Amino acid sequence: AQKITQTQPGMFVQEKEAVTLDCTYDTSDPSYGLFWYKQPSSGEMIFLIYQGSYDQQNATEGRYSLNFQKARKSANLVISASQLGDSAMYFCAMRERGGQNFVFGPGTRLSVLP
Amino acid sequence: DAGVTQSPTHLIKTRGQQVTLRCSPKSGHDTVSWYQQALGQGPQFIFQYYEEEERQRGNFPDRFSGHQFPNYSSELNVNALLLGDSALYLCASSLASGGYRYGYTFGSGTRLTVV
């Protein structure tokens, strides 16, 4: 069965510094996608970055990068140069090739300090 | 280009009542998924609709039902509401041909409070 673990309920980071949000996953399907979403207080889930299980390089999208370690089954999100607007809940999610739905982790609340 | 639109944004219902939540998908999307997000938790998959049929269902009781219309919009119905049904209900749309590599576009959700 699919499972996503995020062990950091809350994180603090100083503005302009980098922060890493941890995510580990479990699946028996060799083909899967890993996603990170940001959820501000408005409730909308905002897509940040995607990593495919067969992708050779770590994904990057602007200030977001994904540190993908397949053997360890980890997909950590790195946010560089944090901004006050980055304060939100962050969710790691997985979707298997044969599945239609996402499995989400419990989330990490990131607070960026001025 | 409008994203996913959900209505209403907030709703208060009494235990035992029935509720209908609505979702209009992003333009060009043909698949709608519903998720329940309890306070302090990650979203949990309820079901997905494609071509007006339920394509996949999560571990939710039959009190949760849905519908998809020919214009791809969707409704989520919950009967015999329980206090534990209080949550943020998120609708997400996608393109069926997009495959598992593509993410969803989420709406801002409907916050349901059962009293």
C-alpha cells in the first residue's frame, strides 16, 4: 500500500535562507510520481514540483528543488531564498502509474520569520 | 482562464442532514476528484469521476456519493451527516489523457461544519 511520511509537523526558517522539508514514501509500484503542493490559509492546493520515479535528474522549478533519493525512498523539498509568502502548509504526495488518485502525507507547516 | 471553482465556500449543517457540494473543473479538464481534508491532516481521496461515471473510490462509506454532468462539473453528496464529516472538501480537476505524471488543479475547497 502507498504511504507518505512527513516527520516535521512544523518548521521555522529565517527569510532569505534555505529550508528542507522531508518526505519519505512507500510503494511497491516501480512507476510513480512524487509531487509537492503548497496550501496557504486560503485552502487551495498549489502545485510546486514533480519528480518521476525514472527521472535521472532531480527536479527543479525556480526556487524549488527536489532532492530525490530513490534507494532511500525519500523526496525532500528544498526551498531556496525563503520569502515571507512561503509561509504555508506543504504536502508531499504520490501517484502510482496504475492509480487515479494521490496519496498525501500529513503535511509540514512552514513559518518564514522576518 | 478560470481554475477550479467550488461552491459554497463555507457551510454549516446539523447532524443527520444531507449536503451537496459543487465543483466546476478547470477549462479543458475532463476528470474531477474529490478529497476530504480533516483539520491538521492531509487530504484523503473520496472518489474520482470521468465520463460521468465513478472511476475509482477511496475508503469512504456509501453516505458519500457523487455525480458528474455532461459539462464535466461535479457534485459531492453526503447523507446522514456526522460530526466527523466536518472538514475541508477539495475538488481537483485533471485531464484523463495526462497520465500519472501530471498533477491536479485544486479548488479552494468547501469548509463544512457539522453541528
